[in-house]
Amino acid sequence: MQEIQKVVLALDVHDDKKCKKKVLKVVSSVHGIDSISLDMEKRKLTLIGKMDPLEVVGKLRKTYYTTIDTVGPAKEEKEKDPEIIPIVYDPCYYPRCYCIY
């Protein structure tokens, strides 16, 4: 079974509502897409779900020039910072120093 993945596509589209509507209509016909985000300024289409990226590109290339930018897991795992262990002063462990002058 496929994992949920994030696919970013670069599209060659114009900044008008007609192109945006056409792209969203083509992409929404693909089975397995959970989220669609289209940035018209950067000309990037971001898809999240269990879909085949080649199927999406194949359908979009019938109308617009499309390339795959990135394909990866939907959630980026962050590296954990090493835990900082606080140093606690224990008066029972450190005996008092009795200095006689």
C-alpha cells in the first residue's frame, strides 16, 4: 500500500481564473488526492495524498507543460535536539569543607 506523499509540480500556466479552474478540475479527477494547493505566483501545484505522481503529470501534460519538482513524505520528520540534563547540586553528596586557619 502506498504511503501518503507530498508532490510539488511546476506548471506553465497564466495568472487567470480560467487556467486555475482547468488545472483544479483535471487534478481533482485523480483518485487518492487528499489536499490540493495551487500557487499561481510561483506556478507551483502541491498535492498531498496516496496518488501516483506520474498519473497526475500525464493528465496535466495534455493541457499544460508540467514538470515534477519534488516527491517525498507528507510529514517532514524533524531531528530531535539532544536532551539537556540539568546538573543538580546535592548537598548530601558534596560534604562541607571544614577548613581551620
